Amino acid sequence: MTIYTNTEGMLEKVAEKPFKLERDIQFLFENNLNKVMDLILVRSEFSIKSRRIDTLAFDENSKAFVIIEYKRDKNISVIDQGFTYLGLMLENKADFIVEYNEQLKKSMKREDVDWSQTRVVFVSPSFTDFQVEATNFKDIAIELWEVKQFANGTVSIHELKKSKSAESIKPLAQQNKDFKQVVDQIKVYTEEQLLSTTTPEMADLYEKFKIAILNMADDLEVIPLKYYIAFKRSSNLVDIEIQKKSLKIFLNAKWGTLNDSKGIARNVADIGHSGNGDYQIQVESDADLEYIMSLVKQVL
């Protein structure tokens, strides 16, 4: 990625400023973890079973722990190390619960965590083609994030997404006992899986709302989770729960902060629900699509 400054129409390339230490990357992420990845920092340098985890975090949206490792050295196998950490967590769940409660002064129980959503994130200034290819499976709980800093103080951070043609890792995992144990317990959701449980009519309706939402902003990510599909920037802004005969659309805003002149949204602030925010809109057709997009625009 090349960055330029623009001075009266003249572009000047900004030099990349390499990170001197892995610790510098870790410091940057841990100080901005909620802003960059929408995660809660649990512990820096968490040691368990003779292994050290750079950053232990928690994802409130998926209700799962996230292990983050920082790398400057390209000569590592992210696939082997990733599965090692996933297996370590699944085999020592109580230790992670205790650490969470001690660090955050909470009283989380084991059943409060969705262990099937556990994942490992590797952060590095760059990854090799082999590392990218090795993790290019649609159902692997290992993510690669690239971070670069530049001489003018600019920082770029982005996740390397799996290709649309990525295959399943399950056939390969059958050949490795340790990999199979992890794959059998951890589930990575896709839009196709969530849509497979509904009718063709609702799947088409979801596509209409999805396209309308994505057309409103260029930087939104579509993140399939266990109970809904999130439209996310730095945090979830809109969540869509796909049901048999309708869609539930959640807008991530406090009740009373949006201008809903038609009053089509329901206040779910004090009601248990899967999506984020106090606004819930249940739709069975695209009749109010344009009006609902006016509400979506208010949270973007």
C-alpha cells in the first residue's frame, strides 16, 4: 500500500516507517483494541501451560475469546501455531474464565462463553504468499491482519480476507488428529450457512437489504456470526437476524436517538435480543426499504 500527501495537486510519496520491535505493534493494538477490532482487552502477556499469549481479548458480539499474536518474522507457520493456540484454549477453558474475571472484575461463567467462536489473530507488517494461502479456508478460525506505519504518523490496518472461492479445511483436518479436534469444536459461519435455514423469499429479501446497506457506505464489512449477520465498520452498526418468515434488523443506537417518524422500530433495550442496539425492525417485504435505509443512514 502506497500513501501520498497531496499539496495543491502534487503528490509526494510518504515513506513507510518499519516497526523496530514486535512490542511496538503490540503496544499500538492493545492501546486501541476496541477502536481497531471492537474487542475488550483482557490481559497482555498471558502465560498458560508454558506458552505465552501476546494479547488475550474478548469479543462481546460473538461472546468468545480471541488470541492475538504479533509477528515481524515471516518465517513462521501461522497454521500450526494458530491451531496450537486454539487447542490450548479449548483444553483449558477454566483458566481463561478465571483470567477474564480477575482482570475485569467480572463473574463470567463457562456457559457465558461461546467456545465454538474462539479465534486466533496474527498481526504483522506483511505476510508471505504461503502464509496467506495456508489460511485461505472459509471455515478456519485464524485471521491475518496487516499493519503499517508511515513517516507522517499515518497507520494502516486491514484484515486479509479469505477469497470467495476458499474451500473448507475439514477434509484436510481429518488427516491430523490435533487439527480435527479443533475443527470439530470451532465453527466459522458464512452467509450461505445462515441463509440455508430460511426460505428463498427471505434469502432474496436479505440480499435486497444487504445491497441497500452496502450502497450507503464504501467501508462496511459483512461479518456472519452465529445468530445474525453484522454490517460493521469499527463496530457493528446494523445486524440482520434471518428467520423463516421475516428479517429482524437491529440498529446500534440508544433508544430515542434516531428520528423514526413512522414509528416502525421496536424498543428492545430491556428485552433480550441477539443484535446490537435498542432499535429492532421486523420486515417481511421490501415495502419500507427506502424508509428503513433513512434510519440506517443515521447510525452510519
